Amino acid sequence: MPSPSSDLEPPTPAPAAPARPKPRRLSLIRSFVLADFLTLGNGFCGTGSILSLMQYLATQDRTWLFWGARLLPLALFFDVADGRVARWRRRSSALGADLDSLADIISFGVAPATLGFAVGLRGTLDVAVLLYFVACGISRLARFNATAAALSDDSGKVSHFEGTPIPTSVLLVMLFWVLAARDMIDANMLFGTISIAGATLHPIALVYAASGSAMISTWRIPKL
């Protein structure tokens, strides 16, 4: 007589989990499209501007100051061109939006702030204003990236910006370019200096505060 346990069937083994496909390696250069190389040109110009301005501080040779200023309108050219090329070729990469934001904060955030510091905005309150300006630029780009989908129409095109776009900081660059050409920087800074609780402020630095505040405002700026 068979034992009761002999009637029990062995448990059916659970099916093996399907093997996870290995993530494909992202070939960085191969993933770039033409517009991305133009975006890199924007970042190169911004970085070149910062290095030129550092060289000016080291040597006081104004040739480097003017090169630092000249490279930022060129960065703006690349910034405009990359979007137009992407639309013309109808090709963009997964990296495009992130590349654009990273290049913009260098060329239109850090580099203009470096220019202000280089031409003489080096008081305690001046530096606080420059830091505020850069923080506003970073926040402006982050907000755009987070809300671009909500602001876009059925075709995926964004109809307007919230706050002024960060490339408008090129206007600050042009202002200080003119002041430098007229020798109205450093000790001869336009509007001079004031002291607040022992901290130095050049009133002209407030144009950076105004620019930064406009970036993080809720103003609706039509996209051209």
C-alpha cells in the first residue's frame, strides 16, 4: 500500500523571470545632431569669455576684457542658431534641451556676472547682487524645463516665456562694453560707490538685480 505522501505531486517550479535586457550604451558623439554642436559653440564662447576676463584681471590688459565681452554676443548667435537648425532639419537629440540649459547658464549667467566682477563690481554687496543674478538665471532655466510641456501648443511649440529669457543678459554685456570703452569702470565706475552698514555697493550693480528679477517674474513674453 503506497504511503499517503506518494500521491502528492512535487510543486511546480515558478517560471524564471525574463532576463533584463542590458541597457544600451549611449554613444555621446553619435547621439549628437548638428544643432547640438551649435549648442556646444554657445558653451565654448561662454567659457572662453570667462577665461578671457580672468586673464584681464591678471594682466589688466583691456584687450582681454573686450574679448571677454565680444564672445558673449557670439554665444547668443549660436544659441539662436541651434534652435533654428533643429527646426529646419526636424532633428533633435535626447540631450538637446539639457545641453542648451547648461550652455546658457555659462554664457548668459556666469559669464556676465564674471564680466561685472572684472570691471569693478567687487564690493561685498556687489558680489551678493551678482550671486543673486546667477541664482535667478539657474532658476529661470529650471522653470522653463519643468513647464515647457505645459506651455506648448498642440504642435509642441512654446508660444511664450514666463519671465525674460536668460539670453537677455547680453544687454548687460553691451552696457559694460560701452562703459569700458569710455573708461567708466573700476575706479571711474558710473554712479560711483555707496556704503551700506560698512558694505560697499556700486549702484550700477543693481542692473544685475533688475535683470535677474525679470527672469524669475511671471511676465508673459511672446516667443518670436
